[in-house]
Amino acid sequence: MKSFVLGFVAAIVLPLAVVVGALRLGAFEVRADVHAPAWQKSLFDFAVRAAVRRLAPRVQSPVPHTDAELIAGGHLYLNACAGCHGNPGGRPQNLTEYLPSPEFAQVGTAYSEPELFWIIEHGIRRTGMSAYATSFKEREVWSLAEFVKRMHDLPPPVLDALRPKKH
Amino acid sequence: MKNFLAGVLCAILLAAVALAIYLGAGFMDVASEGQPPAWESSLMTAATHASVRRRAGTAANPLPGTDATLIAGGKRFLGDCGGCHGAPGKPSDFGATFYPPAPQFAQIGTAYTETQLFWVAKHGIRFSGMTPEGPYYKDPALWSIAAFVARIRNLPPTVAEALKPPAPK
């Protein structure tokens, strides 16, 4: 019994000590100008998705699903989000990032509107996605969430309204 | 010996199950508001510093160490980095909404050398909001920013004066 406990403790403490030691020695690469390996990205996405599903509000979006609302959300998006997440109807920017910002116009999103609402409000830890709850009113966040949800599939009049004006 | 191995195996299995539940059932903390706990900040900051020290090398800044270099770097910093990293006397609220939060150099200074700052600006820091700037700047521009950040708490008065926002009319 004593050696069982010893083995149990050793199997927990030794790997922890090795990881902390490697961290302190600078053994882990920190540069962000390469893409994360696929296993790391899928594991991260999997855990984030599960957490967002658990935490997102269990309510319907309070904003109407109209073209006018999409255009309002689109204008907010163009100001605050497009720099990293790309333009509606535009070409992918393929930014160099360790965990790339999803370009919704190309890839869409599997998140629901309440889940997108939660992410915009609270951000995603250890990524470039910061928390916007203090930058927007709740209603604006809902309107952003609706826009992002529809971004790969916008009605043509909405796309037209959001196109940069020619001078 | 057999009992010892059984203990090892048991710990590995339990840890694997606990990790699967933690990640799969959505218990990993994802919200980026709020400050990391002290143990996490100090461990991860030490790890990042150690990794940068190991990789950044010791090349000297190729730019002349003049006020003009600091002013050029300062203009770039205030225009392009200040949104997250703040300006002298003006910490960024936006930078505080990242996890880990963006360091406010004008308040806290930095332990990195110019060469290490250059390396970080060029390559970015993974698992943070610090994106690589290499694709957007030529090396001399990054060196000027590094020179400025290294001196940000201790700028020559002429440089500080030149970077003051124009007085409102």
C-alpha cells in the first residue's frame, strides 16, 4: 500500500516538476509567427467550444432579424472587428497568427448567436480576442452577434450597403 | 515494485479522466476579462522571459542611439502600439481587456533588452494578444520602436517634448 501511494504521488509530482522546470528554463517556444500545430488548435477549439456552450446565456437574441439590423451590426463590425476577422464579401487576409482569427466571411461559424454574444462580451483568454463588454452596449453586441452569424451568407442588399463608398 | 507501478498507472489514468472532463465539459476558464492569478502571471511571465532570452540573441541595435531614433520609434509606438500598450501618463483600458493583459510600459517599464524587444515585436508572443509585427514593418522600424520602449520610463526631455500631443487651440 505504501508503495502504491508513492507511485501515485510520483506520477503526479514528477511531470509537474519537469514542466515547471522546462518553463523556467525557457524551453518552450513563444514566437507567434507560425501556425499552431493542428492537434493543439483542435484541442484548444474543443475546450473553448465546450466552455462557451456551458456559459452562454440561454436566451434568444432580442434584436429583430432584419436587413436593417444586419446593416447596423455590419457597421459596428467594420469599425471594431474587421481588422482581424476580415471584411464581409472580401478576400481572406490570412494574418500570421499562432491561433488565427477566424475569417467569418470564408469559414462561417458553428456558434449560435447567444454564444457569439458571450464571446464578444467576455473575450477568449490567451488569444487576441479581448473582452468588449465595456466597449459596447448589450444591444449592440447582440446586433454584432447576428451579423457575424450571417456573415458568410449575407443578403445582397446588406452587402451593398456595407461596401466602401467610391469617391 | 508492482504496487508502485499500479500507483503510477492509477495516477495517469485519473489525471487523463480529470483532464478530459475539465476540457470536454467546458470547465476551462475562457473569459479574457480579469487579471490572471499571481501564481499564473509569475510562472508564465518567467517562462516567456526565459524563452525570449534564449532565442533573441545579443545583436546590437543597428540604429544610432540618438534622439532622432527615439522620436521616430516613439511616433510609431504611440500611433500603432499605444492602443493596447498605452502612452506615457495614459494607460490603455483596451489593453486591460486581454488575458494576459497588455503590459503598460510607461507605467511598469520592461526587463527586456532592446534586442529582446525587437525580437518580441517582430515575432509576437503566442497565447497572448501580441501578434507578430514582422509582416508589417521593416527591421529598422522595429529597432526604433524597441529603442523607444527600452527608454520609455526615462526619455530625454527633448524626446518627450517632441512626442507631446499638440496643445489644443
